[in-house]
Amino acid sequence: MRPPIRLFALLLPLLLLGCQKQTQAQHAQGMDKPAEQTSSQTSTPQASTAEINPLNMDKRESQQQQAAKQGVNKPSISPKGEGMMLQGTVRYLNLEGGFWGIIADNGQKILPKNLPQEYRKDGIRLSFTAQEITGMMTIQQWGKLSNLSDITVIGQVESQSADPRL
């Protein structure tokens, strides 16, 4: 009794795959027909959601392709003018593999995208202009991702890191 069940288990996916291709082919043929409908066609509900899903998937794929062509998926810098002038302390945070962050004097957390190597010292105090980046995700999930400019050193405070290299 086992061999017929195994054979059926192997043939079932092929059968379902063939049905899906047939449904998609029928859907493509239906798209070539004119938009005229009889009253019987408009009054009957859709027989299956399987006929609807390929259409929705095709629409989604075409919308994604258009968005990619237009460059919508690129991260954008928020249109907040010149950015915010802030002062804060650079800290090395040992989360998610470790990263550099700035804790501003107003308590705001800044995740710098472009902090130069010479400013990557735990405890250094900086004055800088931060322009927030929107539409981009990071693995750190800490603070506001920002581009820094006009960076100047204004002091040094005690390092909170146990690593002497920082």
C-alpha cells in the first residue's frame, strides 16, 4: 500500500504546478480580450482567489520595477535645510558588534554615518552639524542616523570604555 502513496506524493506537486501555469495562461489570454462584458459576466462573483492573485502580483511587480527605475528606493536626506548644530560626546557602544555614537548635550542620540577616523575616540567632545538621513535602516537601531559636517573638537571627558585602545 505504501508505493502508491509515495507515487501520489510525488505527482501531486507536479499536478498543482501544472494547474498554476494553466491558470496564469488563461489569465494572460483574458487580458487580450476587449473590456466589454455581458450582464452575466458582471453579476457572477469570482470563482477563486487564485485567479486574482496573479494579477495582483503582476501589478506589484510592475510597481516595484517602476519605483526602482525612478530611484525611489534610494535613501534620502531629510529636507531640513542646513541641519542642526549640536554639541555632544562621542561614545563607543558595544552593542550589535560595536559602533560609534554621539550623545548630544540635549540627550539626543546621533548615529553618525560619516564620523572620520580621527574623531573616533571615546569621550571626545565635538561640535557638529547633523543632518538626519531618512529612508535608510541600520542594524544598530540606536539613535538617529545622520550625516555630520562642520566637526570641531571642543574638549575631552573621561572615557567610559574599558578598552584602552579606545
